[in-house]
Amino acid sequence: MGLNIYLSGEIHTDWRKQIIDGCAGSDFVFSSAVTDHDASDAAGDVLGAEESGFWRDHKSAKVNAIRTKTLIEKCDVAIIRFGDKYKQWNAAFDAGYCAALGKPYITLHAEDIVHPLKEVDAAAYAWATTPQQIVDILNYLVGNQ
């Protein structure tokens, strides 16, 4: 049994690679938002230049939302990563979207941010603190334990 897994959230560490590498040989398909910050910010530039940063961000957010919405709707499970350096409002939004769709998601974050993420974690099917725990859960789900 394969799974379609959406990897959401923090883009400044290699947690995605750790999970993908840890699941090598399993029948998983991984997808993600664009993790190149500059490319993500420029997603709407094909629609024309903007003088205001607000409108550039607005157009790019809408183009990026097409990708995110489509990939979350197609996934079997989402992994939502919250790092300690930046606030990932987009990750919280993705978790809320998963919850609204009834898509199972697992949060991945350090213990010291449990309190600010209590509502996000309350709707999660699991909370992990390491990419290896995610690998173990995913392998368990498909009987590869």
C-alpha cells in the first residue's frame, strides 16, 4: 500500500530530505509547497509587474495556493513542520485546511512550542519531535515496521 504524503511548513532545515531518505524503498509519493523562498515569492510575477509589494505578495500567494490546495486535497496524510526560528503561518493554515477536509495530519515540532500550537496539535492525529519518528509512523501505516 502506497501513500501520497504532503510535506508542509518550515523550509530552512533538511527535515523533508530526512523523511524522504528514511522512507526510501517504500511506496510513498511525496509532495510539498515550493521550498525555494525567492521562487515562491515570485510565483505571481508571470501575471505582470506590481509597484506595490502587497500586490506582488497577494498575486504570488494566490498562485501558490493553487498548488497547495491541490496537493493537500490529493494527499493521504500531511506532515506539518513548525520550526523554532520563524513563525510558519502558512503551516498553521495548511493544518487548518487539512482539519477542515478531514485529512489526517501529523505535526512535527519541538516541545518548547507545544503551548502556541495546542489547537493545531489538538486536531492532529499525532505529534512528533523528530523526522525519524515521522519515518517510523509512515512505515507503520503501510506495514513496514
